[in-house]
Amino acid sequence: MPRRDPDKQGILSAVMETAGIYAVAALLMAAGIFVSPDFLTADNLLNILAAVALLGIVSSGMAFVTYSGSMADLSLPSIMAFSGIITVASLPLGLPAALALGVLSGMAIGAMNGFVIGRLNANPILWTLSVAFFMEGFMRFAWSNNQLYPDTAPGTPGGAFIGLFRLGVGPVPLVVLVMFLMFLLAHLVMTRTRFGRESRMVGSSRAAARASGIRVTRVVFLNFLAAAFAASVAGIFLTSMNKLGVFYLGQGYDFKAVTAVVIGGVMLSGGRGHLPGVLGGVLVIGLLSNIMQFLGVTAFRQNIVTGLVFIAVVGWQQYQLRAKGRDYA
């Protein structure tokens, strides 16, 4: 009897798991056609991508945290806001320096999260939530609760900065291209590198990973650093879009990113999932939101629907875990 190739089995399993979320996306697109004749137009589809691009960038980083068994990083909204503020404050140094400082400042918070959670075994939810509260208070205190506005005069770094979100390659916005690039890089890291394989093992069982000689502390640290990097990039784009830096930018992106990650097939318990599925989760959220807008559903009711979807998917994941004799709680 011929032996089965485990690598091919793994690829087939990944394809089957990822196909489900894209089947949901296809059904939503079919439903959208009946909702409005304007749904399946090039302009509307580009609008959907532009609307979820920031969420996609954040989700590509959040997936690393969830995949490695740390469930979620609730400090990502504060990282987005802080990186945006630092970028605006640093614009007198020139746009490249400001962008670099914005990303590095956000990654510094991620490094702190990774160290405390990886080395000191702090609860990732409680710690990152505490960091989020601290960073909000710090930003309000440091900048006297004020908003930071860049100098938007033509030819200034501030003028170039606010145009960053509005740049495009042909009809495709730059932020959409960045989203796809982030997902591609994240997918390659997760599937083609030792770090990705170690993250899977750490997410599946930290005890088993340690017994295998994996430096769990290092893996956890790097996963939080990756999440902070993605959130910093998204925060800079968000600040550019709003033409100001302020402490509340980014609020809500933590829950939305976790929702996209989970409905995209990444288990909250860690160790299972794929980045193409997360991208599918982002697209499903965008399609669902767009359809509800055509139907005239208000924003807070859209949040209710998104919350119900999240509850249903998490409940299904928990059922699957218990059926297999596992429970992340």
C-alpha cells in the first residue's frame, strides 16, 4: 500500500480549509448582485478593498499573535495611534525619517509586549489591555489631550504625508497594494521559514515546543514584534487619511482584526490556520459591510452583525476543540 506524503496532505488540508472562507465570499458577492446593480462594478469592488485595507494590514500582524497561541494583542489600536502621532511630530525631520520613527516607536511597544509575555509569561489579554490603557493615558498627557496637525503646505513633508494614503498605482490605491504585500510576506514567513514552523509548534503546545528545543520566548517575542510592525504601518496610513495624529485613532481595530483572523480559520488556541484564509476573512467582512450599506443598515447595527458572526465562529471552534479533546481555556 503506497505511503501518503505528509507534505502533500498538509497542502491539501490548507487548501480545503481556506476554500471555505472564499466560498462564503463568493456567496456574499452573489447576494450583493441581487441587493444592488451597482454592487459588482469595478468602482465598488475597489471601494471594498480600500475600505478594508487598513483592517487587512492589522490582521496580517494579528494573525502571528493568534497563530502562536497568544490569542490577541489588544494594544494594537494604541500602537496605531502612537506611531501616527510620532510620525506627525517627526515631520520636521523629513518624511523618510518621520515614517521610520513612526514604525520604530510602534515596534518598541511590540517589543515590550513580546518580552513581558514571552519571558515573564504574562497573560497576553490582560497585559496588552493594560498597555492599551496606559498608552492612551500617556498620549493624552504628553500632548495635553490635543490633536497634532501636520503642515500641509505644498512641497512640505506634511503635504507629502497626507498624500500618502491618497496615492495609487493607476486606479488601485497604494494602501490596497500594501495590504496584499503584507499578506504575501506574512504567508511566506509562516510557510517557508523556520520561524513560521516554530510558531506553529508553539501555538500547538508550548510544552512540546520547549521539549523540542525551540526557544519559545524568542518565538513569542518575534510574533508580537511582527504584529506591532503591521499595526504601525496601518497607523501611519490611518493618520495620513485623517490628516491628524490623536490618541483615539485605531480604536476598534483590535476586535475587527481578531474577527477577521478567526473567521479566516486561525484557531484562537493557536497552531492552526493560514494567511490566505485571514485575507479571505478580511474580504468577507468588507463584502458584508458593503452589502449592509446598500441595504441602509446603520453602523451600530453592522457592529451587532459582526459581533454575532464572531460569536458563532468562536463557538464552532470551541466545539471542534472539545470534540478533539482539546480546550484552550
